Amino acid sequence: METCNDVMTKDPIWCLRDESVVQAARLMQSQNIGSIPVVANDLARTLVGIVTYRALALCVVAEGIDPRTISVGDVMTRGVVTCYPDDSLQLALDAMAEHQLRRIPVIDYDARLVGIIAQADIATRTDEPEKTAAVVKEISQ
């Protein structure tokens, strides 16, 4: 059985909760990603949330808020579903399906961000196309 460590993207892109949403949006654009884990500070990298392009669109743009005046911490999702590097990949897949997540952050036992698993990681880093299809189906429902 594969572990989360086997398929995760190690040392993922992250942002700080006090950064502006403009900075987060530019990072998403430059890295071609749809969400960014949010950490408390860049030294400890303790995971405190996740910000998505959807949150930026719905909580900032749709509300007519000046994105230069609002921080990532104001729009991030708290209480993020996570997994640990030594968890079985199946545990992460089940959590992604149950919570309809396209990505799941991987933390160590000190809540430090160490990786992220995205649908693409599952598709490209496992030899089980049926598992990938099942996960995508569950998440999309």
C-alpha cells in the first residue's frame, strides 16, 4: 500500500495569512495552481488554512472588496482536512472523496506543512487508473 509520502508534492507553494489576496492570486497565476496552503509564519510553516481561487472570486471580487485591502487570513478556509506523510494513500483518497477536495495538505506531527496531494498527483504517481477515476468521480459529485 502506498503512503501519502509516496505521491505528495513535497515542499509545496504556500503563503502567509497576513499577505494580501492580490499576492495570493498572483502566486496562483504564476504557479498555475487553484489553491494555496496558508501558514502562520515562514519559519515554522504551521498550517492554519487554505485559500482557493473560488474564495477569492466569491469573497472578494463578487463582494466588490478592494483586493489590496484584504488579507489571505480573511478569506482562507480554516479547519483544513489534512493527512500525514505516513498515512496510507487510501486514507487520503477517502478523505478527499468524503469532503469533496481536489487537494489535501500533508502535515507532520507538529502541524508543519510538508506536502500536498492533488488529483494530478494521484493520476501521475500511482499505477492505478481505476483509483484515480474513482476519486475524481467521488470528488465531483
